[in-house]
Amino acid sequence: SPDCRKRHAMFPSHVSPHVGIVGGGLAGMAAAAALTQRGCRVEIFERRKHLGGRASSFHDPKLGVWLDHCRHVSLGCCTNFHDFCRQLGIADSIARHDALHFIAPDGRLHPFAPTRWLPAPLHLAPALWRLRFLPARDRIAIGRAVGRLACQRPRPADREQTMAAWLRGQQQSDRAIDLFWDVVLRSAL
């Protein structure tokens, strides 16, 4: 995208536009970084005392510990987030794990890791098939839905549809939603 000076011809060439961003979460900070790189002066307006939004932590004085606002999981497909962390110089501060661990209703641990020998999204198929706490029909339906997500391009009409409605439209069972999708979506989104 062109830099701010070229894009806003109403400003003299020696004046950088001043852009206000409401919200200092990940999206606001990423927008600020991108605009700054293009020559804009940026001011972020955040109601909290710190930046980060839901991707931040707070100190609980009663417990005496730091707690996360939500689960923080960055999947390998989150390339923009990973690039943003590199730009900020914090990429080395993020713990990396090769597997996501599902805890089955019976308490057993099921590692979920992509294979290196298959292209995305097929690289998830062996791990999905090993989630034996889900019936085979649910694992197959999840695989189909993941494939559709990988190929689907956003459309304006999609903005009106919730993820829950989309999952129902993909014939995802309550069990698959509770034990697979809820874990993945809440963690990643």
C-alpha cells in the first residue's frame, strides 16, 4: 500500500498525517505499526492502562499471580501474527510447542500435531484421526470442515453468519463442537 503522504494528497508533502486508532489490542497495535512504517504519525486510544487487549495478562493481588485474560494460542497458520511479533522483537519470548493437547472426557491426553510430509490442510489428517475420543463420523466431518475453511474465501454475506451457524451448516455434532472446535476456536480466536 502507498505511504500516507502519497495517499492523502490534501496534506503538504512535509506534513505526515496524524492517525488515531481506537483500541490497543493486537489489531490496533498492528495497524499502528503498519501506518508508522508508511510515514504516518499514530496515536492509539486505549481505555486500559496497558496495550494488548485480550492478548495480555493482569496481576491478581488476592492470588498473588499473573493471569491471562484468555487462552493464548498462535497456530502455525497465524503468519501475520508471527510476523508482527518479529517486528516487535518479541518472537523469541513466545513459547513454541509442536503439539496441541486435547484432554478427552475420560481424562486421557491426546497430542494433536501436524505431519511434515503432507501439505496443509492434509497435514492435520493423521492427528485428527488419532483423536479417538471422537466418533469416526465426527473426525471425518471435522476434516471436511477444515478443508472447506482452507479453501473458502470470505464474502460479504459471511459477515452475517456466526461461526456456530457455519459449524452447524457443516454437519458438526454437538460433541465435535464441544470437544474439538470449542478448544481450537477459543484458543486461537
